[in-house]
Amino acid sequence: MNLDQINDAPDILMEFLEYHSTVRGHSDKTVAGYYLDLKILFRFIKRRRHLVPAETPFNEIDISDVDIDFIKSIRIEELYRYQSFSPEMSGSNRSLSAASRCRRTSSVKSFYNYLTVKRHLLDFNICQELDMPKRPNLLPRYLEEAECERLLSVCDGPFALRDYCILMLFMSCGMRVSELVSLNVSDIYDDHLRVVGKGNKERMIYFAQGCREAIDDYLAVREPENIVPEDRNALFISRDHRRISVRGVQKMVDKKLLQAGLDASRYSPHKLRHTAATLMLKNGVDTRALQEVLGHSNLNTTQIYTHLDNAALHEAAMANPIGRKTKADIEEDS
């Protein structure tokens, strides 16, 4: 979503969005997430306080008059109620997922921090006392090495080399699907590629010989003369001769998973990213190096992979020679 498309946000919200877009350099997707979360907050408060007629559809509640006095009046108990509120789920037994509640809370905290620290419009930031919802510590799903090979082996048809190359990059380089579809031919170098990740941060990802071969094989059949002019530099091309979309990649991955006899409901392009991370960690990659490969800004995000494989942890413990020595061994050596 482009900021020019937003026409219903109050000035104080637009200033916050512009700050994240221009100063912080956040992506359109991130800015759109802030906009949606805060728009729902303002409408929720207005509905809860009966500031609009009861029959007004939630999505039609006007927020253009929201100002700093309105924001100062919001109480922390209202923010806690907002964490799990969803207009689509009103009256049902369902609730927002833990991830959605955390994202929503993060948006509110960021907004209040901006008003307090950057604009100095608030004397006290109530979000300092707002607890982040607890997320279940679910370990990411990933494919075993043999399952990766099965998935790669089912690439066929007119786009076989393209699909093989996409799957190989996912499972060996661990890039995000948004990063993959944004790749240009000019981003490919001899043994590495350049990607633009979250927050428009650039990083280099190195690849091994199998990836180099997959890229070369695909480039040999890629037909630039058939690509629409504005997408001529795009690396991966769809059947309509344009840059492949995120949805196009997701559909392709689902299809190949089914062909390989794998459960497409359990895996996705993001799970293939988890697969790359797990295989790297299992084969001796340092956690901090993995953080750089994956483009994580926080090491805590990367460290979830250190809990994935108890067998590998057990093997590591058994490999320590001191741990294998008994008291009798030590007395004999002394």
C-alpha cells in the first residue's frame, strides 16, 4: 500500500506512517500493517465508548477527527481489550492468533513510542506498562534432507528448470519468498546473490555449486525477448511473461509438495526457509553466521533453530571427550 492511497487517516497517524516510510525506510507492507492495526484501534475505542451510532458498520467508523487529546484519553485496559478484538469475530468463540495479537501490540507500542520520544506529545507512555501477549514456543516445521531431494526430483513440465531453481534457492539459501520474487538477473554473481530484505536492508547470500548449476540451467532457457519490458531484468518469470508473484510461487510450491507426496498444508515457501536454516545448523553453521544468512535483525529470532533437533544436541554432547570420561578413567590417567 502506497501512502498516497490512504485518505481516511488523521494527521497524527499519517505523520507516524510517513516517519516509518521515509525516515526508517520500512517497506510498504510494514507501513500498511501499522495503518491497519491503528485504524482498528481508533475504531474500536470509538465503538466501545459509544461515540458513533450503534448501527454504524465498523469499517465505516470515521477516524479523521482523532487527535492527540483522543490518544491521551486511551486507557491501558482498553489497549488490553483491543489486543484480541476483531470485528470479523465479534459474537463468535474464535479469537485472534497469538502472532496477530503480538503484531497488533507491537504496532501500538511503536506508535506511542513515536509520540513520546520523537514528537514529545506525550508526557507518559502508557505502553511501557503494556505487556506483550505470550506466544506459544512452537518450533518451525522443516523438511529432512531426503524429503528435499524428493521435492526437487518432481520438477517437470515447461517450467521445470525455473521451479527447480526456485526450490533450490529456498532450501539452500533460506531466503524469504518476497526476497526471491524481487531478485533481478543483475543480482546474481559468481558465488553469491544480492537480496533486499526487511527494512530495505541489503545482504549477500553465498551459494554452493548445486545452486550455481540450477541458476545457469534456468538462465539458459529464460527468454528475455518474450518478457514484458518493465520486468525484463526480473530473474523469475511467470507464464504470462512477467515477474513471478508471491502467490505464483506459493501455488507452485503447493503443487510440487503434493507431487512429492508431502503434506502441502504443513509446508510453504516459508517452511522451506526454515528447512535451509535447520540443515545449515545441523551441519555446523554458527548461529551468528546463520543470523546474517537469514537477515534476522535480532539473534533471538535465529536462536529458535537451536532447539530443533534433540538428536543433534545429543550427538554434540557425546562428541565432547571430557563428558565421556568416567571417574575411573580420570583416576587411571592421573
